[in-house]
Amino acid sequence: MSAILQAEGLHFSYGAVIAARDVSLRVEEGEIVTLVGANGAGKSTMLRGIAGILRPSAGRVVFAGRDITRLASHERCKAGIALVPEGRHVFPYLTVLENLEVGGYTYRRDKAKLKRLIEHKMEMFPRLRERATQRAGTLSGGEQQMLALSRALMSEPRLLCLDEPSLGLAPIVVQEIFRSILRINAEGTSVLLVEQNTRYAMDTAQRGYVLRNGAVIAEGTCAELRDDPRLHSAYLGNQREAAVAAL
């Protein structure tokens, strides 16, 4: 395999607060990689930096062999990176169908392709078909997550960045979302996953990175990380107990 994404020595900060320091990671073509760690470890910052929402103060991002460190977020989207942010952020006053059309804006002049892409997403999530003319803001949390995921896929990304896809969802919906992630990956899309539920993250990904205080403290296959004491030490206080119980 060859790396679709290579992040090297990235530093991010919010004012005087350092959110990530000297973080390096890679995602191979066709791979699912997870970033795990306690709240505030720098996981979401890394996703936002890779998607181009944040600019690093040091380091670089290479995507498909191209240095994209200075590309804006919309240019990275065109290059093949899509982000599903924490909290979903659908367009609440647009219908399900209109949200999908926004996601497929690049193909707005190719009506046939746009229709095929929408059909594929509705086949993946039948509830979106049932609610095609319903405003996105009236959907349940699980339905909004399905829509946010589908909207991101409308750009046909090579790398899908997912930030806490299970957050606030019922267990049965979480299972459906993670089955969909595996299907998306099987269809050829690489995935970089941030997920607070360590068990789901480890069951879904092939490899992982453990972050603590903005730095990588461990990396390896998920099978290796399950028994790595550094994974458990990354979760402090109540977070640690929750993580150990989830494994």
C-alpha cells in the first residue's frame, strides 16, 4: 500500500494554547485509521488541520503525493478530502435532498451523475429517501448523522475524516453508522476516524494513534494498541475508567 495521507510534524495552537505538537501520522490507501485519546487530546484539531480549517504553525500535510499544507479547505475538498465534523452541522432549513445537492455542488452541471450519487446515498441510508423533502433540522440525531455522512460522500472523497460519528446517538443507530463506515471503506474510500468510544474505534480501524496533551504517545495496529498500557494511561480520571470499560 502507499500513503494517501502523510502528516509530518504538525503544530496547531489556539492563541497561546498549544493543541497539537509535532504530530506525525499516515493513512494508507484503502485503510481506516483511528485517533483516540481523552477529550482535549488534540484529535479534532488534527482532523480540522488535515481538512484545511486550521493552518499549522509548523509541519506539512502531503495528500496523494502532493504537498497541500497551504491549500484552503475548499481546495482540499476538490483534491479529495471530506470532513464530517462533530455535531453534524447539516443545513437545517434545507431539505434532505437539497443538503445532498449542496454536497455534490462540483457535479451540479452533470445532472445524471448528481442523480446517481444521490441514489447511491439513499440506497445506503433508506431513511433519507423517506425524508427526502423534509427539512434537515427536523430530523432525529441519527438521521442527521446519516445525512452529514452522505453529504460529505457526495464529493466522492478519497479520504473521509470523521469526527465523533457516534456522539449522542442511540446504540442501535451507532451500529448502523459504523456498518456504513465499513461499507464506505470497502467501496474504496480511506477513513481517518476520531471516536470517543474506544471499542468501536478499535473494532473498525486497522491502525491507530493514541494522543495525549496534543502529542502522539503510541501507535500501531489496533490489535497491538488494545493491550498497550499507554492507551489506558491516555484516559485520565473518569475518562480512563470509561475507556477501560469499553475495551
